[in-house]
Amino acid sequence: MEKGYLALVLHAHLPFVRHPEHEYFLEEKWLFEAMTETYLPLLSIFEKLQQEAIPWRLTLSITPKLGAMFSDPLLQDRYERHLHELIELAEKEIHRTSKKSAHEFHQAALNQKVVIDRSVRVFQQYNRNLVQGFKRFQDEGKLEIITCCATHGFLPLMKNENVQRAQIQIEKKNYEKHFGRSPRGIWLSECAYDYGIDDLLAEAGIKYFFVDAHGILYGTPRPKYGVFAPILAPANVAVFGRDMETSKQVWSRDAGYPGDVSYREFYRDLGYDADYDYIKPYLKQDGVRRNTGFKYHRITGQVPADGEKTHQSHR
């Protein structure tokens, strides 16, 4: 039997949400929640794999916007403040849920405190700069960090070649500043390709890029193995297509984990469920209810015929 290879590729990106003109800004919470729930846990998992001597390899894109926010002192200060607020809320929640009236959520509250404590530890371990953490594992040969267009620009709609070139060359310089070497691969914004883009990638020294499945399947001539083998673009840059079935596992509410009952319900949050006076100190200056990151319910699957969904405590 012939051997096959599985490439695990994660795309990490968020809009640029730095707003120094405001003491608190709603969109900055998107970054902070992603750091607590995704990026810091990912670094923690890498550490555990190393400690247990488990061989692993992973490819991860870090877009220039995300790298800039990770390494920004203002956002680092604000995330540290955010962590202190989470610690305070977690301690209050552990106390509140220890009572009989809310005891079904007690273990979930304890779990959330573990997540927050881990975030504090890993954040401080890498001097508050997550770029340093990911760079460490690339330098150790476990992680391949690829890049993306400078402003996550959609290259096929940028009909001016100089604008396309700027998106690629600026991201290359940004990558070199953070990681001390040139990028070998790129996750094109929205995995979108058009004729000639590979020439600009080759000019920047990039060896491979990713496209959506249709970019491979509707190619001329159609590749023999479809998305299950890389191909070469005219400029001799390798092209990898996303596997549709794997993508469904990540994105589909019907076939993937976003709709599976084993996972937390993202949209059911303590910021909306708690008594207003209790949660108000964590809603910032405007007092508008918003996500806090404390989510005690799991997904309940498909909506039944009667249209009613019952939520169950996430344990």
C-alpha cells in the first residue's frame, strides 16, 4: 500500500482592532477572547507535546495583522488588564456556583478558571508576545509558520499588479521582522488565486500557497489527483488545495463540530444570562451586555420539530 501524507494547516487571522483613542473598544475583545480560547491554548498544547516527547508537525499561518497585534505593547497591556478582570469574575463565579441554586454550573466555572490561569502563565512565559511563542516552535523545527497578504487583501480583485506586489512584498518584510527569515509559504487571502499571482509569489521567494478546492478541480488541465496532491503553477510555485471533507468538519454546522453536542454553545454567554447588576462591572463603560467568555452551555444539536431548544450545562 502506498503511503499518504496529511498536511494539518491552520489559518490564524483577525481584523486589525487596535484603537488607542479609546480606553475600551468592543472589537478589541475579539482579539482577547481569541487569545484566551485559541492562541494561548495552542501554545500550551505545543508545550505538552514537547514535554511528552510526542512527534508532531503543523503548519500555521499568522497574518501580518495578527502578528502586529500580538507584538503591540498597548494591546499587551490591555490584554493583561483583561486577564485580571477575568480572574476576578472567575473567582466570583466559583463562589456563586458553589451554592445549591447554581451548582450545576460549578464544574464549568472551575474549568474556566483553569483556562484563565493557563492563559496568564503562557502569556507571561513568552514576555506577553505570542509571536515569540510561535517562533520558538518554528525554530525547533516542529511548526511551519506561513504568511498571508499584508492587509488580507483579496488579490484577484486588485487588478493593478503593483498593488498585488505590494501586498506580497510588504508581508514578506513584516514576516522577516518577526521571525528572522523569509516565509516559504503563504495562505492567500480567502484562498483566492488568479493568473499571474504565482509570478509575484515566485518573485518574493515563496515556494507554495493554498487555494480552495475549486481552484484545483477546475484547473486546465484538470489535475489527475484533484486536491490529493500538490501541483505546480506556471511560475513553479507549488499549489495545495483545501480538502472539502476536512473543511466541513471545521465549518459545517450540520457535519462538523460547530453543531456537535460535545462542544460549547458560543452564543450562550454569562454576559447575557447573568443578573445585570452582577455582570455590569464587566460590561465596560457603556454597560451594554456582551460576551465575557464564560459559556456554561453546550450545543444542543438540531432544532426539534416544535422549535424549542433546551440548553444543558457544559461539564
